[in-house]
Amino acid sequence: MDLNSFTRRRSSKPEDIEQLLAQNSKMQAKRFGSNAITFTKIFAYCLVVLPILFVISLIFRHSSDRTMGFADARVLENREVKQNVTPVGAGGLGGVLFQHADKYNGKLLGGLLADGFDEAACASRYSSFLYRKISLHKPSSYLISRLRSYEDLHKRCGPNTQSYNKALEQLKSGKKIMGLTDCNYIVWISFSGLGNRILSLASTFLYALLTNRVLLVDQGKDMADLFCEPFPDKSWLLPRDFPLIDQFDSLNQNSPNCHGNMLKNNVINSSAMSKPSYIYLHLVHDYGDHDKLFFCDGDQSFLENVPWLIMKTDNYYVPSLFLIPSFETELRNLFPEKATVFHHLGRYLFHPSNHVWGLITRYYRTYLAKADERIGIQIRIFDSRRGPFKHVMDQILSCTLKEKLLPAVDMQDSVVNPSENAKLKAVLVTSLLSGYSEDLRNMYWEHPTMTGEVVGVYQPSHEEFQQTEKQMHNRKAWAEMYLLSLTDVLVTSAWSTFGYVAQGLGGLRPWILYKTENDTVPDPPCHRAMSMEPCFHAPPFYDCKAKKGIDTGILVPHVRHCEDISWGLKVVDDHDDL
């Protein structure tokens, strides 16, 4: 008889009720005691087993990632869904940790990017990872830490802060500066073509990191239109009312405040106690021997406490920074993989504006997203004659067929029924002219491939000639550089900064088409690049200690002469094929 049925009996005596209650209490205690023991055992078992299972899963996941090499980003819809899925069995905190790790390694590019930006204001910043393979080259923890520190510095010293206004008043006064200032600045002047601007700006940002300066960017005609702001809280754009801005176009190596000119005329020396309020650095391709002393330690010591440096350059001068002894340790810590400088800094700094991002994503989804493999071919011909040229087309085919980047065609048309599961290759051609892509498209339309693969050839634009000052031209140029960086395999033209930008952003070692001479195809037609780093076209050849000329391409293992320009310099890793 249970308690409920007993209590319903009206004839029960009080002592009988007490006896039954005591009996029922003993039964419940016995039942729950047994259950408690069982629950405790299960809980203890879970505490032991679940962490082991979690570690095993991580090991297998890491092994899978290493086996796959690059994580594919082909199916945009699937990638987008995966970002919002909590792994089965992860539970509350576990799910949060997984989502945080995915966000860190995905949209934040392994910690390279800072979190917290307005995503609507710059759609490309946090969605670019959906369109490219995950990089095998991870930023060092030291680089990530220095970038966060720089962002704090920029927030404290950027435009319209108290420190900036104080430094501006000192600049306006024109008086020489004694001692240290709160914040020091380097102003990058917008100059030259878009590829040169991107490369020189990345170089200048690295110099700012090395010297603890705040980078301010001359807006020129279209910098704000092409790129999002890279730093949180404060703009990197130089205010339009900067007192020297009207002089930017006229600054040259003969200007009174030009570093090289002042050295030549003994106006400054490294032992001077007071510093000028600003110094102009002329690092353009036509710079002279005194200008090149910028790359000497002694001159860096002098420049260290000059509050304002104004720089004009069209060069990727990073390789020569690696040859300055005082920067050696910092560069080693920032970039344990030396040949990743532009790869990391380019992806950190240069996020396409929403308008340019629209050009990129619409084209990618329409023509490239469904391909099994994407091949980028960047064609730039430095010839005053009107093309296209047959020898250039022959060189492109010779390179891509010899290196098996593209399949050969069956000129006898013997393949009639291609496989339904044929592999699709998308070829993205960028050129000022349309003739090369048309020839390639016709070849793959008129003849089947020997491998049975299907090849589609696409060219976003053909502007006929370079139009540096035209807004829409530069938007398309930036979009095409970025699209090339999303390909799996890249072929570029010698001497072209357009190709350098694409290979660096994409983390690609391209096949470089050698510069032709006498309208003949070079033998070999192309060569695989030593590294994905751009080439410094106009480096100094000077030994600062010995004060004499020297071949700076043989001083250290990680700075070598470029494949496409014999006198140029580029950064390579010590283990790269030379």
C-alpha cells in the first residue's frame, strides 16, 4: 500500500500514519541513494573519457589539415553555413570555443586582423576568407602583438588627437626640435601607378613599425575610394589641411629639406643635437647616392627623432630594410618566414572598398566560383608599339603548356564526346588588350583538349592603355589584382608591379614570363619565382661601413637578385631554391 492510498483511508489512526511515513521515507532514501551512486559513477567516467576524446579529435583534425595542405574555399554557400554551426557534442562553452577558433583562423586571418570593425562599412575585411584558400603561412605571434600595439599608437597619435595637434603646431612653427616628442610621424605621398602605390605603401608601413612612427597616407585622388580604413578608431588618411600638402607635387631630390640634398650640402650630420621639424625622403627610382644613405644605420640614427618624415617613393624597398643591421632582430621576430612580408602586411592593410568588392565578388561568382581549378595569367607588355604581338602569345602558350598549367588541344578534333564529369579550368586573363584572351578562348572553343578537360577563358576588362588618374580605371585595376590573387596558379609578366601585388596577396609563387627581346620567345619562356615577395627595382649598391660600392644581392642568404630584373633585390627564405 502506498502513501497516497493510505492517506485517503478516513479510518486510519494517527499512529498508523506516522509508521507508514517513516517506512516510506526509508524506501525513498534507499532508492535515491542508489541512484546518486550511479550518477556519481557516470559523471566521473565522463570527466575522464570526454577530454581524451576531445584531444584525439584535435589530433585527427590537425593531421587532416596537414594532409590537405590548403583548406579549400570553393563552395561559398557551404563555407558560409559552416561558420554558424556549433560542432555536435560541443555543448555550451565548447561551442563558444570552437566558434572563437573558427573566427580567429578564418575571418581574422589567424589573428592578423583586429576584431570589432563595422562589417557593413567594409564588407571585404571579414569576408575575403570565403573566396580564397586558407594561407599556409601563419603570421607570427610577435607580428600580431606588434600590430595591436601599433593600433593603440595610431589611436593615441592619429589625426585630431591631442598629440597630433601638438606635433602639427611644432611643424607649423618651423623651429628645430630639441629632444624627444610625444609622437613621430611618417607621411606617405600618393605617387605613381596603383601597383607601385600599394607596394610602396606596404614598405612604408613596415618602416613605421620598425621605427615606432605613425603612418599617415596622402589621399591623392582616389585612395579613400579604393581602400577601407585598416586601423580601428582613427583614420590613416592625412587631413586635407595638412600644412605641407600643397608642396607634395613639387618635392624632389633638390628640395631644401630633402635628406639627400641636406647631406650633400652638409646642412645636417648625425651628431647634431637639434633636429629639423621635418625631413623629406626622396626614394623614387631616380634618387641619387646621397638619398640612398637612408638605408644606412648612421642616417637612421639621425632620422630617429625627427618628428615628421615626408616620403615619396614608387619602390618596394623592403629588401634593403633587411640589410640595415639595427632592424635585423626586429625583422627576424616579425617574420620568421622572411618571404611573407607583403603577404601578411598586404592582407592586413589593403581591403577593397565596398564598390571595388562588388566588382570582385560579382565577377568571381559568375565566372570563377564553379571551376575545379583557376589559372591567372597577367600580361603586361612594355612596348610602345600597338599590340597584340604574336611572339607574346607564343610565349604564353609555350610557358603554360610546357609547365602543364593548361592542357594541350587536339588539333585533329578526334575527341567527340567529352566526359560528363570533365574537370573545369577557368583561366582569368588580365591585360590592357583583349587580343591575347580572345586567341586563347578561340583555341579552346575550336578544339578539344587532349585531357578531356573543359577550359573557360575570361577577361574582366581591356582598357587599351594605362589611365593612372582615372577613378574607374583604378577601381578595375585593383579588382583585377585581387581576382588574380584568388587563383590557384599564377603566371605574371616580368617587371610588373601589378603581378607582384597579386602574387603577394594570394601567397603564390608565380611563373614569370621573361621580358622578350627582338620579338622572339625566350628560352625558357618562363621561370618559377623564388618567393612570392615583390622585387625592389632600384636598390642601392653601397656598403655603409666601408663607404664603397658593393653588390647588395650577395650580402645575406635571404636577399637575392630578382628573376625578372637582374639588378633588383627580393626577399627569399633561406631554404628557397635559388
